[in-house]
Amino acid sequence: MEDIGITIAGVAFSHIVYHFVLTYSNWETCSICFSESFESPSERLQNSLWELGGVPREHQTDRLTAAVARPDSPEQFTQRYQGLLAHYNLKGRRSNPASPHENGDVEQRHYRFKKAVDQALMLRGSRDFGTRSEYEAFLRGLSRQLNQGCEERFRLEQEELLPLPARRQEACSRIDVMVSSGSTIRVHRNTYSVHSRLIEERVSVRLYHDYLEVWYGQRCVEKIPRLHGRGMHCIQYRHIIDWLVRKPGAFENYRYRNDLFPTSRFRMAYDHLCAHHAPGKASKEYLLILQIAANENETGVDDVLCHLLSNGEPVNVHKVMELLDSNMKVKSVTVIHIDVICLSAYDQLVSMEVGA
């Protein structure tokens, strides 16, 4: 959907759409996703079937790598995808390579759907949405509108649907990983931080399409947004701050150091400390301030740092604690004064040009 030009709060929103179509009535539904990993079609297909209220006899897809087995495999579908089809008593079908005409009706609906989205956005007057939820509501409303023209055929199609199973199949992958000495785990070539108390422990990761859960001792201890792509990282300072406070010397050359500045004020405070102290002392002092933010109030510490930096006062952990405990009201936003512009000079320029 990149060519549609959707933005969320002004930022380009890179995504794809899972588009489910019934080929007789052309009833359709859609949902946002970010990859073609197994968890994505599994969750989206199940969402579509439960919204439909029944199960068709067959389900056809293109040669999706998460569903269709490799050419040298004796199996038609991957084991996990075949298990998903069996759970819903669905007969799977796949199109042949470079043969979009075999899925022609659905391909045409894909084209019509994207065109309808584009036209609806033009009527809306903006392609920017405040949140992802707002954009999802827009797509759901469009799907309902498109389905109004196929109600009679859809009722006939509903009569042929098979019943849904008693429950959904869990749409996740399970991976056992070891927590590194740096309090991180590697999942599908991406790095995530977990709480430092789990260092050198083995945890179970349940990988869903949009997020992952970290389980330890039969209990979910973390729920983290999933990264899509490779070589990416998600480091939360609250996870590792206690570990870094015990080893402040590691901070100066820490690989993910930039992730440990929650706001620009924290970065400015660290630079201020480096300018007035030796590197070791500056790192230790900053980590103690960051620990206060993790344990007490990040917004409050941010306001205190703004106050200290704006007034040229020394930045240290004792001063931060003192102002935070005093509940002193500090300015969280810098007040900027803009002088009123006199427009008479422009009037004089215009009159001079007319006179000439």
C-alpha cells in the first residue's frame, strides 16, 4: 500500500493489507499487516473467517512462502499452514508460478479495493490519520460500504458455509532463547531487551504478528512490539538500567547507548555532565539520574532537567532528587516571545512601486 501514500501523524506508514474475498459474492474484508510471515496470514485468515461467521470449503492463495512448501518438498503446503487448514476443515489450493489469471477474480478485487481506497481518501481530503486505529476504522468502514452491493449473493453463499470450530488456533510461533549478559534476546535476527533479572536465563518467546511475549516460569513477564525486518533493535532503558548502574563503565561504549536517552533533555544532561566531569564520573551520575526516571517519574525528571539546564544550575543526582521530592513546579515547555511585526514598511514598498 506504499503507493497510496498513507501517513500516521505525519509519518509515512509502510504496510500491506491482507485482503480476503469470496469469489461468488465478492464479499470482502481486510486488515493491516506488515509482513508475510506465517503469523500474519494465520491471524488474518482466522480474523476473516470469524468475521464471516463460517468456513468456505476451499481456500486459495498465491505461492506465499509462509504457506506453500518449497518446490523440492514432497508436501504441497508447509506443516504449520496445513495444520491451520486442518483446524478449520479447509481444503487448500495454490496458484501456479507466474499465473495470476488462476486467481483472477481475487486479483481484480485487489485492484478495485486499492482504487476504492484511493478515491475515498480523495473525498476525505487527507491521507493523514492521527492513529493507526483511526486508519483501521476507515478501512473497516470502506469494506462495509463495498459489501452493500453484494448482499443477495452473500446470503446465498452463507448457506453453503461450514461451521466454525469451537476455538481459534493460536497464531504464534514459540522459540526458546537464552538471555545474553547484556540483558537482550535475539529473535528472527532482531534484538530485544528484557529485564536484567533474566540475564543468563532461558526464556520462551511466543511470536505473534504485531508483538512478542516473553515467558519465564510459566508466566508472561514481557509483551514487546514486534520488529519487522532484520538487524533492528528495541532497547528499553527500564530493562537494563539496574545492570548498567552496577557496571557504569560499560555505558560510554555501549552499543545501544542512544536508546538510553528517553528525551532530548536527558541527552543534554549527559553532555552537560561530560563537560564538567571525567567520563567515568559523568556516566555514573547520568545512570543514577536515569534510574530515578525508571523508578519514580520520567516526566518529572525531564521537567527537572529542563529547569536545571535552562537556569544554568549544576546537574547532579542529588539536585534532581531534591527538586523531584519538593514537588516544585518547574516549566516543562520553554516560553518563546515573538515581537509583533510592523507591516507599515511593506505598505511603503508597495506604494513606491505603484508610484514608479
